[in-house]
Amino acid sequence: MRYVDFETIKKNFLSFWNHEYFGRCAVRITAPIKPPEPPKYSSYEDIVKEWCDGETRLKRNRINSENTCYLGEAYPLIPLYLGAAGHAGFFNNIRHQFAETVWFFPIDKNEKLQFSKDSFLYKATVNLARYLADNTDDEFILSMPDCSGNLDALAHLRSSEELMINMLEDPDTVKEELLLIQKAWKEIIIDTWNIVKENNHGGSCIGWMGSWAPGLHSQMQSDISVMLSPEQFSEFVLGELEEQSEILEYPCYHLDGREQLRHLDKLLGIKKLRMIQYTFVAGQPSPVEQLPALKKIQESGKLLLAIISPEYVKPLLENLSARGLFINTACASPEEAEDIFRIVKKYSEDRRPQ
């Protein structure tokens, strides 16, 4: 495994979570030393093995980490990813398919939801976490599963179209189903956390964000809220987020693009929410054009995580405070990564009031 100084990384993340300025913003910079070879499949069973088999997943990640440059707070990690809003797969009779991602297919609209820890994907998630925890010896941080967004999971189970209709015509049933999904979320979060925390220096991470925290840290989301009014967001989503932020020690909300900004004030009003990760969706204005929203997040006292391409690192640092800011960027080469790291160290300033 490529060496990183995780003790220093951990110290910097602690400063970040405590809203302390340590001379620059927190930053994850990665770059390929050698391009990874795409996996080759001869059957669907090979695809399933690539996703679910711990030995296969570990072997591929060891190869990838040896060929990756890590700078700043970047470190080798293995994402426990088996589908976005993957807790939808823990319910009886939902079908899934492994491909470039994990696809879900709705159950019959008249069938009641039944959560089961004996479902294939629940057991696959737990077994994968356990195998990696038993066989990695601190060489990787193991992420939390991407089981977030109860309304997103319900859209997998019922289809987005059916869900939108049900929210208007039968809101009480939707709320009952969301309670079942919240139970599934809590079960997988606690089970996974208990498995991985010792490997993770007592903490946890969100794999695709590259974040780490010294306690229970996972994402919350509602990607489908781009289709909701503020009133619907309050009715169907806000309670879930408030409850989850009480369970998580270091909760982070994944805000998926400009269309979710209508809900930003409500998100900023969640007392226990620690951080907002802002996704700049393709086809929407650039990060620079969305600076007012980013500044509003910082001015509210919430931490800000921005996943951006390298060309936006300097302009964001010239306009945002480095204190409470975490930038995640992927470069094309180690040389570009070194250049970006120099920019981070040069242009980071503490612009937030003490």
C-alpha cells in the first residue's frame, strides 16, 4: 500500500471538525500514477463477484492504491458501496442488478414493504465489511455504506412516478413506509459502524467524499427533493434528517445541485447537522457562479465540503474561508496534484469571524 501519514491526516481532520484553522483548508487531492486497468468480465457472476466478494474487492483496491498519488488529507480507502440509497435492497422482493452501478426494480405497488436482515444485499454489505475489517490491517479506511435518503430508497421500491402520486393521494401510507426504511437505515449504519470503527482509527468515512471523522460519520440526502416543494420537504424529509442527525455524531448532508437550494434554509436550521457537501451538477452553473450559496453555508456556521475539478480550487480559495472548508479534487497526474497542493497552501486564508 502507498504510505500516507494518517496521524497527521487525523490531526488535521480533527481541526477541521472543530472549526480550527491549521494553516490551510482541508483537502483531498488524488492523481493516478498509472491508469487503472478496467475489470474484464466473462459472465454476470464475475460482475457480482467484483461487487460483493471481499477478496476480489481487496485485491483491486490494493492495485489501485499502489498506483495513486495521495496529497493533503487523502488516504487509501475502500468504499462499501452496493448501490445508492442501497437500503432499498434490504426489502423483500425488490430486484437488483449489478452493472456499472447497482440498479433497483420496484416491487408490486400493492405489496407491503418488509425489511429483512436476511436479504441478499444486507448480508452482502455486512459480510463485505467484516471480510475487509478482518483482512486489511489498517492499510485502508473502510467507508460507511451508501445507504442514505429514505425517500430515494422509497423511489427505488415504488418507482419515482408512483411515489410522487402516493405523496399527493396517500401521504399517510408514504410516511408509514418511510418509518420502515428509517429502521433499515439505522440497522445497517449501526451494524457497519460496529464492524469498521477499529480499522478506521476509531472513526468512519464517507468513501466518495473522502471525508473522515473520529466517530460515527455518514451522509444524509434526499436527491429526489429536487422534485419537491419546500412544504413537501418539511412534511416528508425534514423529520428524517433531524432524527438521523441525532444518531450520527458527524452528520453530513449531500446537497445535490442548485435545484436543492430551495431547501437550504431548512437544512441550515438542523441544529445537529455538522457539514454540507455541495455537488455541482453537470449542466448547472460552475462553482464560481454558485459562490453566494457556498458563502451562506459557511456563514451559517456549518462546515462545507466541495468536490470540484482542479481549475476551481484557486477561485474558491480566493472567495471562501479555508477554516471549515474541505476541498476534494482529482488531478490528471502527480505533477498537477503537486501544483494544486501548492495553490492550496498559498491561497488558503481564514476569512471566517472567530
